[in-house]
Amino acid sequence: MSSNKILEYVQKVGSQLFPQGHTIFQEGDPPDDTMYFIFSGEIGVYKKRDGGEEEINRLKPGEFFGEMALVHHRSRLATARIVSPEARLAVMNKSILLKLAGGSPQFLFNLLRYAISRLLAAEDKLQRIREDLQNEKRQRGIF
């Protein structure tokens, strides 16, 4: 399932245009029950590191972000900022998400499938890091 399939459903939701440099949310911000779908432009995702920020991901049209604050009511885990000259985003709160899901269970299934594929990719990356760490420990004689 592609993220474009999700965007077909989200087209019904209004969108907003944001300028380059605009911060959508900052790491540590309280949850506001809002997630975002990218129609155009690019979003940089940043984590605080060594007194500054490090870009950890770059999101493109067809992708979504911010779902953790909406689904789990958790503080923002990273900062999201517009890095392209501008970006058009659909801003979705819980009631809009529930309306879309109620009108189309297929939308909810596609969204879930896409989110799970992202989690599996993150899990694979974490496993590779664990294996690299174990190899490094063995090479240094640390058990």
C-alpha cells in the first residue's frame, strides 16, 4: 500500500500552506491531538543533540507525521520544520481522523498498514545497531 492511497482519502480535508522555516511543532511540546499529511514540500525532522539540533529524517509529499501525539497523547518526540520554500499540509485532529475512518474503514486500514511498515523499518534499523554494538564489544574484548 502506498502513502498516495492514503492521500486520496485525505484530499477531502482542507490544507494549509506554510513558509520555509516554519516550525510545525517542537520536541517536548505537549500533545495537541494533531497530525499532518504532506501534499507538497518537504519537512525536516530534528532531535536535540549536543546542545543543538540534528536532522534525523526528511519527509516528502505523500507522507504523514505527528501521529504519536494524536494516537497516544504523548509529548512531541521531535521538531518538525518546513525545509522547502513552502509546504502544503493537511492538518488533521482526532475528530477529522475519526470522520475519515468512519466514512471509509479502508482509509483506517491503509493508514495502519503504512504506520506499521514504518515501525518495522525502525525495528530493523534498531536490530542492525544492536548487532553492530555486539560486534564492536567482541572486537574490543568486552562481553
